Amino acid sequence: MYKTQAEARMFLHEFRAFLEDTPEDREVVLCAPYTALMSMSQGLHGSRVQLGAQNVHWEECGAYTGEISAPMLTEIGVRYVIVGHSERRQFFGETDETVNLRLKAAQAAGMIPILCVGETKEQRDTGETESVIYNQLEKDLVDVKQSHLVIAYEPIWAIGTGDTCDAKEANRLIKLIRQQLDDSSVPIQYGGSVKPNNIDEIMSMPEIDGALVGGASLSAEGFSRIVNYQ
């Protein structure tokens, strides 16, 4: 929940200037608040940067005050949408069942959902990490097309805390996630205190295909360093 429309446009102007030397095969997605999506869509026209939303409802319309439907997003050029982020699960009552509904609605509308899975500090400390993630995947992916999907492993204890999951441990868990899938080519990202000073190590891991970036994406220069990892 950052940036007004004016701030988003300013960010975009600064950010695009840093992408001139970004490798062509590197995909960049900005997932903005709903209020900024329209102006971002206009600002990204003709750009290599894709537009994403932070959530989507499972119905196309109805008495769901405060929610945003998939047709509302696709109309303005939204291509990706985050589903099941830990903050939605923790603070807004998101369940694996509603995550599954949102995933299917996003795909039905032609968007690619970015599914977030991950464990809490308590679950990690009690040795439940793998079972929690497997359970989330089993419930979340019912009738979901894995050919149009991105998965983000985001250890909840590493989000916004400054604590980053060790790159080798993140690589291990992402490999385990991949082994649970029917389609091993699904891009799997790491998310959780990703910063300019640790992105090179994270992306050197063979199983990690990308990064879901939170607070470090708010600075155009800092985020561009992440995008242009070495």
C-alpha cells in the first residue's frame, strides 16, 4: 500500500531510464495498487515492463464491496496478479479455498497469477516448513493450469523483517516445490527481504527463477539494481 498516482508516475519515469541495458530475456512486472493501475498502464504503453495487480476477486461482478474483478483488471491491461500473499492470508482472512478460487478466476480471464506460499517463524521452528508448503500447494492448485502460473516461495518470517532466508535454503525449498508440480517448467520465485545487496547470490541459485520484491521495489534505483542482477 504505497504510492499515489502522481508518485507512481514519477517512479515509472525514473525506473524506465534504468532498463536500457537490461537483458532482453529478463521479464519485469510491476504490481501496483488498484488506484495506480490505470496511470501505470498508460505509462507502460510500448514498454517491456508488464503490469500486475496485487489481488483479484473470484467473481466477475456482484455484491462484494471493495473487491476488484478480473474483467476490471484486464480491461486496463493487467497481465499478472498476485494471489495468496501472506499479508492477505494473515490480515484479511484469505484461505487456501479462496486462493484457489482467485487463481482460477485470474486464469479464466487470461491473466497469469503469481501464487504465494510460505511458512511462519513458528512453523519453521517446529519443523513444519515442508508440510505447510505442500499442504498449501495441494489445496491452492486444484484445477489450476500450471502452464499459466508463477509461484513465489515467500517465508513469512523474512518479509519486511530484514531477515533473508539463506539462498541455499531457499534453493532447496524451491526445488521441493518444483517436485510437487505436474509442470516442472513453472517459474518459481523467491520473496522475502530481497535487496540490491543480496539479489546476485539469490539469483545464482539454480532452482530460483526470479524474485518477488517488496519494500526494495519502492526505490526506482534500488529496484533497477535488482532487475539488473549480475
